[in-house]
Amino acid sequence: MSTLHWDNETDGPLNEANMRKKLQALGYTVHKYSYPPGTFFPDHSHNVDKIDGVLSGQLKMSMQGQSFILQPGDCLAVPAGCLHSAEVIGKQSVISLDAIKQ
């Protein structure tokens, strides 16, 4: 699994505009979502490559037998057709940027 971690030196301060700009520069269309605590997405796949980026909260992503807890500034690449699940953990909502490869 390919993860990206935010670097204030090269990426600037972590905020929606800067993360959106970074993902768009990689060729992705970006949408913002908010998920309340307890939100769970069971195993599913997409027909496009995507990246899930977290602005706030914690999102547990699982695929290919591995799990990652994404913190603010973390992004996870999800290849097209890859079975994965996601769960908001903790008591804070997750603000996420969902980036889809064009």
C-alpha cells in the first residue's frame, strides 16, 4: 500500500486548500466528505484509482491483509479494483478528501 505523509516544509500548512492542490497536481479530481464517529464502510472496491486523504480525525483503512490508521495529513492510495474497508475510529468526525484519478 502506498501512503503519503504531510510535510509542512514542502507542502505548507496542513489545510484543505493545500491538500487539494497537492492531490490535483497528481492528476486527481478531489471531493470533500465528513464522516461521523462510528461510520464504517465494509469491503468494497472502485473502478478507478483513488487516494483517501485525512484532514481531521482518524480513519482506519484495511486492504490486502494490512490495516493503517490515517491521521491528519496522511493519504492512502487505493488502486482500482482493490478490495478495502474504512472505519472512523475515535470520538472525532473525519474530514476527508477523496481523490479520484482522471
